[in-house]
Amino acid sequence: MTLIAWIDHAAVLVFALTGALVASRAQLDIIGFAFLAILTGVGGGTVRDVLLDRNPVFWMADPTYLGVAVIAAFVVFFTAHLFESRYKAILWLDAAALAFAVAAGANIAATLGQSAAIVVAMGTVTGCLGGLMRDVVANEVPLVLKQGELYVTCAVAGASVMAFAPMLGLSQTTTVLAAAAITFALRAGSIAFGWSLPVYKSRPPRN
Amino acid sequence: MTLIAWIDHAAVLVFALTGALVASRAQLDIIGFAFLAILTGVGGGTVRDVLLDRNPVFWMADPTYLGVAVIAAFVVFFTAHLFESRYKAILWLDAAALAFAVAAGANIAATLGQSAAIVVAMGTVTGCLGGLMRDVVANEVPLVLKQGELYVTCAVAGASVMAFAPMLGLSQTTTVLAAAAITFALRAGSIAFGWSLPVYKSRPPRN
Amino acid sequence: MTLIAWIDHAAVLVFALTGALVASRAQLDIIGFAFLAILTGVGGGTVRDVLLDRNPVFWMADPTYLGVAVIAAFVVFFTAHLFESRYKAILWLDAAALAFAVAAGANIAATLGQSAAIVVAMGTVTGCLGGLMRDVVANEVPLVLKQGELYVTCAVAGASVMAFAPMLGLSQTTTVLAAAAITFALRAGSIAFGWSLPVYKSRPPRN
């Protein structure tokens, strides 16, 4: 398995862990865990593949991705009580998954020869939509839209590395690692140190 | 119309009834009823067809499916007050629709020669996603994720019949009926007798 | 740029403005504004293109649509405080966007030679799903399902013009303008004068 295939599987695995952790907060059964783990794990990449018209979709071409997500669900079902704060675990695992998924997703678009705008869009879609589906279905406030935190910004920044690195003559492996590293560094900085962009401030009228 | 085409239409019709009943709970107008009926009726099968790259999507190839859903919307608009408990009606109709849709969806994947994992996945997608869209859009707690009930489990079990029956040498019609029967029996047992799998138990921290 | 291309871009732009205004109500940062603007602006058309199997999807064929949505996000980020009522601004801009999107979406299906049912469906999908995604993701009550207001009805009526105008021998441009005008007129009448269809009335049991 190449490094890039490894990162691809890691993105599914780690997102699946966050889906299963959300399932534990909702106190579902093991099949509910597997459902949310699969939805979160493969959701973003599925939208990416449908948009890019890749046939078959990655997890249909290689159903081991589904197996990976199911294993994640089982692991969490029997170990979630060991986490001191499951919310914190979700946050940090989600940050790692975001980094892997953005890099893997943007890399797929780049490999297909897509333009810079589409590479950035596909990295962002792959990184953000699985977690967004998880949060919408489980009725949690979407991490994507959490006020005063960097999230989509990290995805856009990481995917931009992928879009513009070819101009620097970097190898594909280096670029993928750099994209993942920048995505994770920004997200980690936001979680740990409160890094953020200025938010829109005027008091929102809700009339 | 073959038995299988009949089951296919029945899945759309009965899911559409549940969509219209949810519309009645939200007190929408007749077009709102039709919108939710169509979304619920064809939602799961649409995702299945997009994933399987079937072109055109089933209701675009045969728009009578849309007509079926619209009729369901009209019927419910004028009769919903006759139900003693619309929530109970939704539950039981949804159970029937789940059974039809899982069998029809898994059968389509099997007919295309997909692997067992994909047959199970497509049955589950067809069965679960229409109702999930209905609940997310109408802001109800998704039935799919209702604590302490079998739901996705029924879909996975029914679709597994479809995936593994060929090994038993059963005819296609028998297999489709068996898949629907098992899905419905499990779901009915869960609604009526509280059948369930153990749920994840530790108290969920919401910090 | 032809009139029809202009309407197509206008639909994305104006829906993007509503997405950004919803972002301002949620007090997001500029990238959050851009994310919701893009989702709302291209969401409906993306579903339409996936269903119609148009490859590539319109904004991948021409990424200036993404640029248009990003510009809308920037404009709103720096000017949203100027609106007396952002909710009212969202309502009226959404009405205009609905009109443009229904006409543009139905026209694309008509140009592809689809049947009347599919033309109406694609107009409705293009008009309604971007705003629906915006509202579901931002956890607002979907405008599509607002009680006692015409919404989907306006889309269906406007798209029907597109489906049946060829029988009257009208030119494509006239038809597109008529479809947009009727959609907007109905929606405006509903917002301004309370035009509505009878809603389902029996008290909804929530047991």
C-alpha cells in the first residue's frame, strides 16, 4: 500500500471513529454505531466521487473501506467509556481525519488534472461533508459552522497547498504530506490556542 | 407488472404516505405534502441509482413514480384526520416501506452483479435514506437513530438475505419476498415487542 | 453572455447572498460565509446536474460560479449591518433567487429534451434544494416548509410554464422570462399579501 492509499484509508478510519463517538453520545446500538461510522467515514469522499463522476465510487470499488469503518464502530462501542471527554476525543480525531481527507481528496482531483479551483473545492468537500452529514443527522451543531473556530478555513488552506505545490516542483508524496500537515496545524491551533478569523459581529436580529 | 416492479412501486407509495403524514404533522399545504411525499418516496432509491451510476435515475426513466407519490400526498391530505395516532401510522407504514425498499434496492444491486457487501449497502441505502431525508428536513428525530429500536439492523438483515440467498439456489422472486419479510418482521418486532440490541450505556458527557 | 447565461449566474449570485446573510445571523467568519454562500448558490443546480448526469457539473465546467458566490460572501460580510432586517432581506433575495433558479433549471432540462414531468421536477429541484441545504445546515426552519406560505408551489408553477410553453410556440427567451416572472410574482404575493393555499388543519398529535 502506498503512502497515499494509506492516508486515504486513515481518513475513512478516523472519521468513522468520530461518527461512532457521536453514536455513543446518542446511545445507539452497534448497528447504529456502524451506520454513523460509515456515513461519516465515506460521506465526503462519496460526494467528491459523484461530482468528479468517478465510477465506481471509491468504497464500491474497494469495500474494505466499509470494513474499516465497521471495525472503527466496534472498537468505539467497547472502548468509548475509556475516554475522559468524548467531546474532546471527537474534536481531535475529527481534526486528524480532516487533515487526511483534505489531502487525499485534493490529491485525487489533482491526479485527474483538474484546475486549481476544483482541486481546492474537492479537498474541502472531502474534508468537510462527512462530518457535516454526521452532525446534521445526529442533530449536533455542525463543527463546520462552529463560531469563532477555524474549520473550513483549514480545509481550504490545506487543499490550496495541493493546488499550488506543483508550481514549486514538489513531489506528490511531499505535497500530500504538506497539505495534511497544514490542515492539521491550523485546526489544532484553533482547538488548542483559539486561533480564529474575525467573525461577523453586528448583533443578529432574529425577527 | 412483475412482482418485483410491484414491490418497487409499493416502496415509493408507502414511503410517500409517511412523508405526507409528516407533512400533516407540520400542517403544510397540499404542495408541501407532495414535496415531502416525493422526497421520502424516491430519496433512498435516488441515492442508490446515483451511487450505482444508473442512468437515468429510476423516477426519471419512469415518472409514474412521481405520480404515485403525488397521489399518496392527496390521499393523506384528505384522510389524515381519520388516523387515531398519526405517529403510529407513520411508524407502521414506515416499517412496511422499509421492507419493500430494502428488498427492491438490494435486488437491483444483485441484478447488476454487485458483490455481497454492495448488495447489503444498496439495500440499506434504499431503505434508510428516504426516511432519513424526511426526518432531517422536517426536523424530527430520525427514526434511523431512535435509541433502543431496531431500524438499520432490519435493513442490513433483510439486504443480507438478498446477498446470500443465491448460495441457497432460491429464485429471485422468493429471495425478494424473503428479504422483505425478514426486514418487516424484525422492525415489527421492535415496534410491537420492543426487540432491540444492547445500546451503548455509559452516561454521555455533553460538555 | 446570453440572457439565459445571465439568469443562470444571477440565480447563483442571489442564492449566495442569502447563504451569506444566514452566515451573518450565525456570526461566522469570512470563510464560513463563503462556505454557506457556495452551498446555497450551487447546491440546487448541483443536484440537478447529478440527476441529469450532466458532466461536468456546471460549476466544475465553469468555476467562475464559485467566484461569484465568494464575491457575494465578501459583499455581505462587510455590508450586512446596513440591512434594517436581515431576515426580510433573506426572504426577498431568496424569492428572486428562486425565480431565477427555477427558470434556469427547468430550461436546462427542457433543452435536453426531457419530458414535462422532468422539466417541472428539475426546475423545482434547482430552485428549492440550495435553500433547503442552507436552512438544514444552519439549523433554521426550512423556508420550503414554512407553514401558510407558498414556496414549492411557486417553483412548480414557474417550472410548469417552462414545461408547457413550447405548446404555445413561445421563444425560449420569452418562456424563461415568463417562468421567472410567475415564480417571483407568486412568491412575492405570498410574502407581501399572505397568499397561500389551505393548509392541513386537524391538530397534530405529537405523541
